[in-house]
Amino acid sequence: MTYPDPKPRMGFFTDSSVCIGCKACEVACKEWNEVPDDGLDFLATSYDNTGALGSESWRHVAFVEQTEADRTRWLMSSDVCKHCTNAACLDVCPTGSLFRTEYGTVVVQPDVCNGCGYCVPACPFGVLDQRKGDGRVWKCTLCYDRLGAGLEPACATACPTKSIQFGPLEELREQAAGRLETLREAGVAEARLYGDDPDDGVGGAGAFFLLLDAPEVYRLPPAPVAGTRRLGSMWRSAAAAAVALVAGVAVSVARRP
């Protein structure tokens, strides 16, 4: 989709090194977007009451407890839809419910979604989820309605430590690179950026992260790939194979006495 008035691509940079696990982002997201309650069942695993992203959790603060011989370390990070450059969910949607906005984000239109669920397995991050009793898919919109009014997303506004930062994606990438360098100079060797590389399996994420350990520790896939990124070449290859098959059959028929 093209827009007559193009805007810079907007996104999130989530710096987990300053996340305190307050879950203000989860609450703000639910309140602004009228997302139904969840996280009320005791998971008996940690203080992480919501557990994962889903149709009722568009922001999810992960709590990771690491216990070593002499210390216990808590890692916390607020996860969200990645708004991928190569968005497999968008590619497989048969109704046009999923679309890319003028800000480069990926949004679901609930009044167009037919509940087919094709996008759910297509997402390499496991973000998309169908709401029980509804069937339609719901996820982070990066507060599309707020952006149109010149406001920041609710989660970024509510974050007390500025762990969640919102702005033009290219500026956020520069900012994140500087933050990473600062941490490594301070001796935090495990610090790394996740989702910032435009050459990764999803073409780079519109919501990326600074992590203090491997992605798997935060239950993030280490090398996500959009299964549809080569869809165009696959169709061209299939078409070429079909043409070759038809030509072969035609030659065979022509040679019959």
C-alpha cells in the first residue's frame, strides 16, 4: 500500500537494561485499547502473571529469574508485536484485515477479520492469537489511533524508566547502537540488540530490543524467519515449472504418429 503523504517509519526500542518489571505498559495498553482482563490465573511459575503475548496481552513483561551459586539475577523485558518489515501475517491474510499503515506498522482491522487464523502460525514470534469466544485475531496496533492524533503509544507514555522508547525507526536504531556501546564499555558483555538488523529473517523489526542475555532466555526465537519472504520467487518458480511441463506435454503429443 502506498500513501500520498509518506511519513517516517515509526517503531519501538525497548531497553531491557532499565526495565523494572512494573507492568505499567501492560496496564496502559489494556486501558487505552480496551483489551479484556487476563493474567488473573496463578501460573505458579514466577511473578509473571500474564505469561505470554496473546489476544488479551498486547504488551507482556517477561520475568526471568537466573539463580547461580552466589547470586540471583532478575531479567525483565516488555515484549510486543515486532511489526516486521517482511510481515508473514500480512502476506497470508486472505481478507485484507491486516494492513501496513502509513507509519510502517502492521495493524489488524477487527471488522474485516473473518477468524480464519492463517496469520497465527505464519508469525515467527508467536504474537498473533485468536480471542476465545470471538475467533478474530487481536494484537498490538502501536496505538495507530494515537499516532494519528500526534500522541505516543500508551505503553511508551506510561513507562516510568523510559525502557520503552518510541520514535522514527532509524533514529531509534542509532540511539540503540549508542546505548549498546555504553553498556559494553561498562563491562556488560552479554548485552546485545535483537531485531534491529534489516538483513535478518524478517527484514528487521519495527519493534526491537536491547537484551542482557541470549534471546532464548527471554523466550524469543534466536533466528526468526518469515516463511513468506520468498513467496514471489516461489510463485515464479512454480509458474516456470508449469510452463515447462505444459511445453513438454505439447512436444510429446506433437511427436506421436
